[in-house]
Amino acid sequence: MARTFTKNVSNYMKMGVADLGNLANGAAFIAIMATIKASSFTGAVGDNQIVGAVINADSTGGFQLRVHNGTNPVLFAVSRSKSTDGANNQSGNTSQSTGTQYRVGVLFNFGSPNVTFYLNGSTDGGGTPTYGAATYTQGTATGADAIGTTLAAGVPTSTARQFDGDISEIGIWAGATSLSTADFAAYSDGVSPLLICPETLINYWPLDGAYSPEPDTINGKDATITGSLPAADHPAIVYPDERPRIILPAAAAALRNQYYYRHLAGSAA
């Protein structure tokens, strides 16, 4: 099962203070992937947050993935390489529709400044940020990281910033080696984040609706739930089988030959 998020400040999901940023500290690249299906969008710049990390103080964004650039419901990201950077805002190209499942992603390149979006496995715009450091440098955060919202003083900043719809299969990668377009394409084809560059995978929340808090199976940065975030149909995902494997670069079709194709409740992507 996925989780259904709503624009209600009484219902939200959060991690701890600097949970994501401390793990990403020193990384030349950070990547985020998630599967979403929105029920509605609010229309200001940077609304509808999927997941984000606080770099400094209570709510200064370090790396955040959202939907809406103030004109269209396209992918949108806020990023800083260090706490003294101004907010770098980039947006994607393709407008999203409500009621449609999308596999979305963003790649932050701090060394050769660039932000690239991915929508269903294909590049979808981005831009050139102005970073003050060649790696991500975590500041002194006091506010918590969150899924499905931004937070201030530990609660959602507004209903506009909350995501309305289903979110599942969130992966975050950070390290010296960038993910490739093929990695985002594999995710789009239904391959679990567990099988994509596992050496740099720092967080993975299936958000299968079975547990509260929702577990991060990589580094234990579990996501606590306040209020009600009901379970929803989960996308079809390729999970590892029970035998240890060495995963070499391969197309998702080949991965399906090595791993069982597990359909959770719901329809295939």
C-alpha cells in the first residue's frame, strides 16, 4: 500500500532534525525518486511538496522536490549547497495531471552546478543553479525533514505546501558518483530503489501503509505520522528476491529476469 496525503495541517509525516542532510553531507550529487498520484494541486511557486531536507535553522530548504512553478504543475526543486546560499529554484517542463501516476525524480549536481528533472524515466528540464560549494554542506538545522509537506516549528507551514494524493517508493541517493539516466529509467519501469546504485542509496521509504512510523530500511530515518494518512493502492515494483545478488548495470527488463516481479495491491504502472 502507498500512503494518501491530504491538504490538512493536522495530518502529516516527518523525520528527525537533519536526518537527511547529515547523511548527504559532503556529497557531490544528490538524487531523489518517488512515485506520486496527485488528487489536486495548489498553484503557487513550490507548493505540493513530495519530500525535502532542511539545511539550516527551522525551515531553510537544503534539497526539496515539489510540484508547481507558479504557472503550471511541473516538477519543481529548491536546493542549496550550503546554508548561506540563496534558494536555487528550478522547474521541469511537463505539466502533470491529477489522477495519473508518475515516477518522478531530480538530480542535484553540486560540483558542476546543474539540476535535472526526470518524469517517467525521461529527462524533463531543469536548470543551472548558483552554488557556493562543490558538495552539499549541512548547516545547523532546528526543523525536521518531512514527506508530503514543509514544516515550521514542527508542523506544516500551510495546506498549500502539503501534497494532496498518493506518495510511495521514495529513494534518496547521495555520494561522489552521479546516477545515470538509465537509473531513472529503471525506476520508471518499476525497479525498486533497493536495486538502483545501492552503494549510494541513503534513504528508502516504501510507504506501503503497513507500519507507523513508516520505516527507512537503509539508515533507520523512520517517518512518523501525525493524524491520519490512509493506505492506498501501491504501484507494481520489482523487489529483490531472497538470494544475494551482484547487480550490474542492466535494463529493467533484464532485472525482471533476475528478480521476481511483485505486484502489491493496485494496478501496474
